[in-house]
Amino acid sequence: MNFQTLFDLKGKVALITGASKGIGEAAALFLAQAGAKVVVSSRKIDAVKAVAEKINQSGGEAYAIACNVGDMEDARKLVSDTIAHFGTIDIIINNAATNPVFGPVHDTSEEAFDKIMAVNVKGPFEIAKAAYPTLKAKKSGSIINISSVGGISPEHGLGIYSMSKAALISLSKVLAKEWGDDNIRVNTICPGLIKTKFSEALWTNDKVMQMMMKALPIKRIGTPEEVAALCLYLAADASAYSTGAVFTADGGFTI
């Protein structure tokens, strides 16, 4: 097996949530360039249609599906619609996430708690479950869950979000252990501070950035493409012996 074969995704179908921008969009572009047929999904159809069009115009193959992964019926339908359109599924990148609150845990409402857990944990769980029969029948598959460094060590003001991301890491390990006999790999990526719309409140805050630059061995924030490159590795045969692993892309923040 040569280098190019290790990263070749021709004939594979990838489903990516939260793919209208940031890490999800970058991952969709990278996987499409590696030959995968890609379903790009987020809540707003116009946004994912724009990403799909970008891929299709560059010679790839993509299809846009609107989905709120916090709605379990919607999440399961996303998988069935992917299989209906492309005939199968091979790769899942659970990237969609939410964090509607910033502050101490005791100020977090039940509604906010439920929303965070639904989008960040239960949605990925239901998507993985819905895809399992197809992946099991193929004896092949790669699921990549996008967590956060907050899932490794809780971040100030992001308590429930951090908890949800820790749960996602644990879910990945559970699925990796239970589904390994079916040659289904499940891994987790924990990004640090990445320059995305989702984290804009942090990287546009001068005080936060001053603290980050003191804490980061690599004195800058990351880019979506740097996380997407790790997604490509985990989606491809290059990572065939990796499952249940937790990969950080955080500039050394968690050292």
C-alpha cells in the first residue's frame, strides 16, 4: 500500500454535520478532494447548498441536507437520506455543536442543559446508531466525533458544554470497544481555540487572547483546515489501527 492509497477515499460516502462553515466545511472540502462523495449538513439549507456547490464546481460530488441534530427524528432521517441518495455510508463526522450559555453551572437553565446535551451528545449517538446496520454489513466504517479540549479539562464559563464534550469522548470509546469486531472505528478530535464563527467571542476578546498566548506553546490559534487534515487522516485507511483514540489539535494547550 503506497502513500496515496492510504489517503484515497474514492468510492466512500461521508456524512458531515455542522458543515456550513468552519471545521465542518473544511473537512467536507478535504474529504471531497480525497475522492469521497460528501453529504454536507447543517440547520440552514442555503448555507450547506453553497458548500455543496463549491465542492461540485471543483470536480467533487456533494449533496446538501438540512438537519437539526438536536431533533432525534431529524438526526436519524439524515442518515437514511444519505443512504437513499448515495446508496451507502462509510464515514461520519459529528461536528455540529451548540453552546447557548456562558457562565457558571448554577446559572444554567434546564432548557439550555437539555439543548446542549441533545446537540452535542444525543444527536451524534443517534446518528451513529442509525448508521450502524449499514456499517456492520460492510464490516467497515469510520466515525469521527469532534469534541473539545474542554472535554479533557473543563473550561471556565463553559461547564455544561465541557461536560457534554467529555460525554462525547466517552461515547466514542464505548462505541469503539463495542463495534471493533465489526471493523468500525470511532475516534475523537479535541480542538483547542480554532478561528471559527463558533469561537469568535473568544478570539476577538483581547483579554482572552493575551491569556491564551501565555498558555499556548505554539503562539497562535488554529485554523479549521488544521483540524480538517486530522479528520482526513481518521477517515482514511492511514488510520486503520486507530480506534477509541483522543486526538488533540490545540497548539499544546493541554500539555
